[in-house]
Amino acid sequence: MTIFSTPPDSVLGGDVLPGNYWGLPGSSGQLGSSLPHPVIIGHVTIDHIAKELVSDIEHAPRLAILWGVIDGKNNEEKTSRMSIRHPPEFRHFLSVHMALQ
């Protein structure tokens, strides 16, 4: 049963206007994506409408865990040297890297 009318693939678009969102029922949830071939991810964003535009930001993201698969030792070393130029505004962010051998 779908609670929200916006489909889950809407999270891949750039439309962050009020009313265009994909919500999760309850206080936590997961979103997974499987791509047809390896890609280089340039950036990941998590958006929520500005708190000045809504009366309740209780459902705004508080904790994000980003999982990814890194192919090969060389790529693992490159990724470990990456820095976050624009850290997220929420307080908890964890990036977990896994290497395939």
C-alpha cells in the first residue's frame, strides 16, 4: 500500500518544490538503488523544504547513512582521501566504504 502519491523514483529527480517529495511512513526507512553498470558518483544530496516555509520540520532527515561498493584497492585508497567540501547541515553523517577484492 502506498501512503504517498509521489513514486519512489522521484528521489532521483531535482524537483524540491513543496508537495513534491517521497516520504517514508514512520520514523525511519531505507531507500536502495541498483544501477545497471558501475558509475562514478559525483555527489549525493538529501533535501528538505526550508524550515521557514513549513510549520513542522519533525519529518526532516536527521541521520543519513550512505552505503556504497568501491571496486578495487586503488579506488578504495582514492576514496579514503576524499573530503566533504560542503558538509551536511544535520549533525550525524556516516559514510561506509566497502572494498571488493
